[in-house]
Amino acid sequence: MAKVLIATLWNPDAVLLASHRLGPDRLFLLTDKTPEKKQQESFKLIKDSLGRVIDIKEVKTEVYDVVSVAEKCVELIDSQPKEDIIYVNITSGRKTKALGLLYAAYCRLNKVKKIAYNPEEDPKQVVYLPKLGFHLSESQKNILQAVDTVKYTSATELAEKLDMSRAMFYRAIEELRQLGYLETEEGYKLTDAGRIARL
């Protein structure tokens, strides 16, 4: 069983502090696809100071595409051995990247032990964020998955594809629409929230 820390990166201080407190075996640092000089310097400093005792990897993600960041982070979480303990720190880095990592943690509640944030005013303080989830039923998940892969314009066609009763189908569709995961004006389309929830 290993400890894994996944963190956003800009300034190295929060990552160094979290690493010293947690003592992870593996550290994954989220940087931009084309890292700016500050990120590169921070990554090098962390690698040089902790790289002898911790396996450190850089994970490059989009900057402002929250859904893409969440998808990449879910893949990263899923790639870790199931017995490992995963911690997430969203202190450093761009807010869009931090939100993407946070949403990924929400998608994998059963795999993430804690989500931490270190306030700028007192970086030594740790704020543990609540672990929230999407809590979708199997039928809701199936609808989101189906709509994400094929464009459906008719309710009948989608309900038949999913082999669901009309009552169950319409109830699930309405719940997904009210949650903000699905748009139904011109056929069925996932919102960004729906794309994240289905992860």
C-alpha cells in the first residue's frame, strides 16, 4: 500500500509542505500542457529536493478546460493500484486546474482519502474540503454514457437503445435535466457538468 499525492502546481511551497506532512511514495504534479517558466522552476525545485525519496511525475493538462482536466485526473486516479491511498491538494496552480482536480476527486470518492487546501494567508494551515459526489443511479449513468457517445434526437430512440421503460426513462431524463447534466432543447446533449458527472 502506497501513499499517492496528486497536486496542482504553480508555487512549490504548498506542494513541499503537503509532501513533508504526508510523506507520499508517489507525487503527481499537474502543470500546463506548455508549462510557464514559473511552473518549470517549481517542478525542478521539487524534483531536486524530493526526487531522491519520492517518485515524482509531471502530468500536463489543459489550462482552462475544466472537463479535460477532470478527465485526465480521473484517468490518473484510476491508474493507481486499488490498495493505494490517494490524497489531493488543490492549493497551487490555476483555479481551473484546481477545479478539474477537485471534480475528479468527487468522481472517485471511494479512491480519494482527503482533499486539502492550504490558505494563502496561513500556508501552514490545512483546510480539508468535504468529499461530495454525483450519486447517480445506474439508469442515469447509462443515459449520460449513451448521450455522450451518440447523438439522439428522439426520446423513443434513446429509451429503446437503453431498454428502459418509458416511466423510468422520462423520470431519469427529467432528474438529469434539473441537475444541469443534460440539455434537451434540440435533442439530447451533455452539459460540461454532465460530462464530468459521467466520469
